Amino acid sequence: MTSVARLVAAALLFQAATLHDARPLPDPKPFFDAVRSNLARSQDAQKQFAYKERRTDLDLHPFGHIGTGGTRVVEVTPIAGGTAVNRRLLERDGMPVADSAPVRREIRMSEQGRSVVDDVAAMLDVTIAHRDTLDGRDAIVVTFKPRKDANPRTREGRLARDFAGQIWIDEQAREVAKVDAAAIDDLSFGYGVLGRLNEGATVTVRRQPIEAALWLPVSIRFNGEGRALLFFRKLTINFAVDWFDYRRVP
């Protein structure tokens, strides 16, 4: 079967599945209210968990493509009542790192989960599109784009303002399970001095249940190209981060 035929067959199968699913889609307001409430709760709950973080830099260099940048596994433990974390390097490129000293990092506490989630929601124009299946469970697919009159108050809100895409929401749990987003404009970093990423940079985020009624992020994938302004050279950023081995701490 040719690639064109495969695409046509897939489209027909999707159309048939959609036509046979006569269930009504959720009422938007109570549905989105429940999703926002769950996101705010998980945002606040994250400071109660230690976890491991695996970062793989596939391509991160101001002088163009150089291949893999290595993999690091870090153990992250909340301290001081969740106002800071200790980050301790466990592995580098698959090899254990002995006697690694923990590094304290302060956590930005100026915004609570509800205010961050509400600010991001205020940035976006969201529309329920259709029902899908993700990881064997029913999911409601939502499309989003930034509002033209968006006026963000938080760092997360300012970031959300630059992206559009789709969100898969677990229908039963009312939890965000997956986000696929693409930058709709160039993105600057380092206050616009260090570099700029081109429109079209992509981000994929996955969330999964950590406990019976609590979902937390488990992975992010980022890919983009731009310019390193200080070097006047091409910049490619392509990295993957996975969070795993979540465990509650006193």
C-alpha cells in the first residue's frame, strides 16, 4: 500500500469511528472548571514529592548540529517545606556518579497553583473538538490558541501566549494527559540578548496518574531552531526530559 493510500485509509477509519460515536461531548464550562481545579491541585501538590529527572540533550549548541549532548539523571528532593529542592546528580551518560553533593535550588513561591492555572487559562481560546482514545482511555481533544487581548501576569502565562495546539484531556479523570503545541511566533530568551527561536518550535508534554486521584507531568519534548545572537550562528535546541520514581516525602 502506498503512503497516499495509507493516509486515505486512516482518514476513512477516523471518520467512521467519529460517526459511530454518538455520545455527546461534555458541556464546556463544567468540564473546563473541573480540569482547571485538578491542574491547580497538582501544581500545589508537586512540592510534596521527590522524584528523579532524566534529561537528554539531543542537540543543544550555538554552532549548529553536533549530535547528542548526553544524558543526566538527577534526584530532586523538596526541602524547607517545599520552598526549595536539593538536586543531586546520580548518573551521567548511563554511568553512576559517586559522591555527588546536593545543590540547593530555591522554588519560586510568588504564585500558587490556582493563580498560575487561571492565568494560563485566561491566555487561551479553547474549543472542544472531538473525542479520541489515548492510552486505551477516552479523551476529549481540545484545540487552543492565544487570545488577542491576552495580558499575562505570570511566567507560565507569558509562555502560553506564544503557543497554539491540541490538548488531550482524560474524560473520566478530567485531567490533562497530553499537550501538543507549536510556537506561533519567534521566541526570545535571555531577555532577547542570548538568542531567538523561530516560529514553529514544538513542545509535547505528557501527564499520568501518580496516585489514585493525582496526575503529575512525566515527560516533555522540545524541538526548535533559531539564532544565537551573541555568536551570529544557527541555534538548534532538541531535548527530552522525563520525570519518574515519584514518592511522597514528609
